[in-house]
Amino acid sequence: MRHAFPGGTPALDFPGTLRFRHRADPREDLDSPASLGAWFREAGITVDDVPAGPDDLREALALREAVYQLVRAAVAGEKYDRDALALVNEYARKPTPVPQLT
């Protein structure tokens, strides 16, 4: 298994895919589209790796950072970033993917 899941839920483990973010040299666990696809399987969200492309990775990283900002603000008792909240809600409004035979 490539990824670690210490948060106990994908909602917390997803923002944790940028490890040691407070250090000068953080470690990016989602460093390729393939690693993003593997993360879904390893998190137990899908049975197989999800096919992902560069745009999917770019969007996932933006969403991850928005989730991180919101969680950090909530833990610190600070005001949340409205743009981060809007981005998370934009993705939350999307329909659940429907499995299809190919």
C-alpha cells in the first residue's frame, strides 16, 4: 500500500496526502494521476484504481487544499475561507458517479 490512512476517514486522510506540509520540504503523496487513482482504491472508495488524468489530479489537489483550509480553520476556531467553502460545496453538489460496464 502506497498511501497511509491515519485519520480513519477519507475526509481527513485526503487533506493529509500532502505530508509534513509545515516543513520546508513537504512530501506529496498524490504526485501523479496514477497515484490519485490508487488512492481511491487504497482508501476503500473503489475496488480498482480509478483512471485519472492530469486535469483530474490538478482538480483533486485544489479540492484537497480547500478541505485542508476548512478543517484547519475549524480546529483553530478561525473564520473559514469563503472561496475554499465554495469549492468544496461545488464538488459536493455533483452527482455521485454511477458505475458502468465498459
